[in-house]
Amino acid sequence: MLKFNGPKKVIELLENFFDTVDQGVLVFKNGVSNYLYGNTDNFNDNLSSLTKLESSADILRREIENQLYSQSLMPQFRGDILRLLEEMDTIIDIAKENLSQFDVEIPNIPPELNQDFVKLTELSISAVESLMPAVRAFFRTPDTVKDQIHRVYFYEKETDKMATAIKRKVFRDMSNLKLSEKIHLRYFTLHIENVSDEAEKVADLLSIMAIKRTI
């Protein structure tokens, strides 16, 4: 349970918002895997679920914003908290948009790259999963945020390494692909990589917020 000076309703809204973002990125991970292995029905279910979760996150964020202002909660940190929620909402927005692009553009990903793309997705989502305990810690024990946030940076860097390895393989080793196909694969590699990049942005913001709250 989150702990800060606020009514139970706001605490529940925050918990639900964090859970929704967390669920969203897990659905994204499953969606990419289902696309790669041709599980069309499951992929469509993932896309539908993620669309609903993204919409729910937007509604929850706006309700939290309204509550923070109407209840005059944490006025000294309100701006930072609202920015934190916006950036976290961006994470699930990116995930939903990226999964939609798989549906719209139908990228041709060679089977020999499936495991690479699965690994890339797992690393990128791990950055977000590592972020969630640190976000909750800001409201519970802000002095512990720094100790938890390092895992976000670790997975973001590992995602970058994996993305580079995929692009190197595509452009250097897969001579059977057209240049347009290689560029398309690079494009979707960047899509997945962007999730961890946004997690890193949130981690940077959270680190500053935690310092402010413990001063």
C-alpha cells in the first residue's frame, strides 16, 4: 500500500494507475511474441487489451490530477507528481502505438530473428518492470528510490546493446534482404527500444523527485 498524506481514494487511484501501466507493458511483451510466432488471434486479443489499458491509464491519470488539485494534496510536489504520471502514461502510450504498428504495417521478420526480437522486448520491458518498485517507493520510502532505480539503467543499456546487435546482423549478415526490408526491421527495433528509453526518462525524473522529497 502506498503511504503519503492523502485520502484513501487517491491512494487507490495511484495504485490502479501503476498496475495498469505494468499490465500494459506485459501485454505488449506477449503481443510482440504472438506476432513473431504467427499467433494471430492471441495477438489481436493483446492489441485489444492494450488499447483498453491505455485508455484506462488516461482516465486514471486525469482523475488523479483532479484529486490532487481539488484536495490540495502535496502542493510542494504536485507539479513533479503530475509530470511523473504523464511520463508513465507515455510508456503505455508508446507500447500501444508500437503494437498497433505491427498490426498496421505487418513487418516481415525472418524466423531466424524471432528469438532476437523476443529478447529485445524482454529487456526493454524489464526496464519498465524495474521502474515500478522505485515509483511506489517514492510515496512510501523516498530515501530508498536511489537504491532501486539502478536496475532501470542496467536494462536500458542492455536493450541498447541488443538493438545494436540486431541491426548489425540485419545490415551486415542478411544479404538476402532488400534494403527496404532492412530499414523496416531497423524501424521496429527502434519501436521496441523506445519503451526502455522512456523508462529511463522516468527514472531520471524520479531520482530528482526523491532527492527533493528527502531534503
